[in-house]
Amino acid sequence: MTRVLFWLALVFLVLFAIRSKIRGMQQRAREQQQQPPHPFAPPDRVQELPDAELMLCCAQCGVYYPASENVQARGHDYCSHAHATL
């Protein structure tokens, strides 16, 4: 009699484990459908980039820099105050 109870309990535990595993897989599938797309996935529509800032060349060192950082001296454009004073 104990052997029969042992085998019934074993079958019950195996069926319970399989059922639990299936429910977990279904829940993960539902969560993946609700999550936003992967950050590296291509966007659905193309977003316009902002206009690029004008780049100027320093008269002293030749480095290109944004026009918003421009220092003008003696009619030339410089990347910093130090280069403007040289």
C-alpha cells in the first residue's frame, strides 16, 4: 500500500512541476510582449536630428571647434583666449 502511495505522490509532484514550468513560460511570454523594444532595435520611424553647429578653424593651432566657443581677436578666429593672446 505504501508503494502505491509513494508512486501516486511522485506522479503528482512531477505533474505539478511540469504545470508550474508551463505557467512560468506563459507569464514570461506575456511580459515580453508588454515590454518596450530593445534599445538597439531600429526605430519604427526616423527621427530628425538637430542641425549641426558651424565649426571654425583656430588660426593658431588649426583645430576645429564649435562656433559658440569662438574667440575673435585681430580679425581671426581662435579656439581659446590663450591662443588669441599668442
